[in-house]
Amino acid sequence: MKMKRHYRLFLACAFFGLLATTISSCSNDEDAVEPVREGIKRSELILTEITGESVEAHGDHFHGLDAGTEGDPVVISFNEKGDAVENGHLHLEADAAYKVELKYWDYNDKEMQNEITASKTNADQYKAFLIGGDFVLNPDSQTQSGAIFQPRESTYGDGTAVDGKYEVTGILSYFTVGQDNQGATKQVTYVLRKLNGDIKGKIERTDWNRDDYEATFSGENVLELTFEIHAEAGHIH
């Protein structure tokens, strides 16, 4: 009889032990918190055509942009990998000027691009490039009909003025394909790069399309956004 009582006691203990483990496991599953994801969740490049008699390409930059009139924006949307998920194939007017604005969000849906230009100290670490496309650059064009990509912020987030062409980052830029580059579809990548040391002050306006930019301007890429451009003569709808 004692052995039977001990055996029943053993089974009861085993059962309640198993029940407690199961409850604890279920409770842990319900209370589990999703790990915080770091990095960039999504990005946008917003292209807006700028028109006006004063707007013209000149060497490695534009004239008359501030007096231009803005058209309707086109938004290219990118996923976390930098792949275009909307408007990834653009039809652009070859000789038109386009304002290009970058926006991107982290996994908490916090808009992040303004942190880059919050102050000169922050902005000095970053520069945008537009890689690929095998463009004829405007300074190399015999007819001033080549491509220009001109970063052009005017103030930092703290209200101080951006001083000259070396301080700009490319969070806000202006771009033209140029008639020399119309025709075939071009695959390009907008790159936001975090630079090492004081390299930014050595980047010229014509360096935006260099295929050796990684070796020449050391650092790491924060964003790589890939899309296609097809430039045509005449007005594009």
C-alpha cells in the first residue's frame, strides 16, 4: 500500500510540474517582445520639374533655380533593400531641370533625413552621389547638353547658412539628364555616403558620377537607391 501511495504521489507531482512548465511557457510566449529592428525601413526620392526662362544649365551647376516654377512631383518609393517598388522607371525630359528630394524612415517610422542636415557638424560627414548611367557630364559636353547633379541645400536645420559648394550634402539636389544622354534607358543608383575624416571638402561638383567613388572617398554607404531613367526630347507627361 505504501508503494502505491508513493507512486500516486509521484504521478501527481509530475503532472503538476508539467502543468506549471506549460503555463510558464505559454506566458513567456505571450509576453515575448519583438526585437527592435534597426536601419532604414523605406525611402523616397521626390522629383519635381523646375521651369522658367531663367533656369539653365551652366557648366557643373544651374542658374536661375530660385526663380523657377515647380511642376507636379513624382515619387519613387524604395523598400528596405533600396529596390524601387513604385515609379522605378522614369521618363524624363532630357533638357529639363528636376528638384530631387530625399526622404527616409527608420523602423519606428521616424523620418530621418533632416538629422543629416541638422547642423554643419552632422552634414560634414555626408555626401550624395548618383552612380551609373555612363553619363556625358555637362562640363564635358561640346554643346552644354550634358548631365548635372547639383546638391543644393541653403540652410542647416539649426538655421545657419550652408556656405558654398563643399558643404552641401545632396539631401536636396537638382538634376538634368541633358540631350547628350537621351535615348537608351540608364540604370542609376542614388547613394548617400557617410565619409571618413575631412574628405567631404575634397569632393568636386563633377565627382557625383565617378565609378571609383568608394575607393576615392572612403566611408560607408548609408543608402543605395536604384532606379531607371529614360530621357527623351520634348515634354514628358
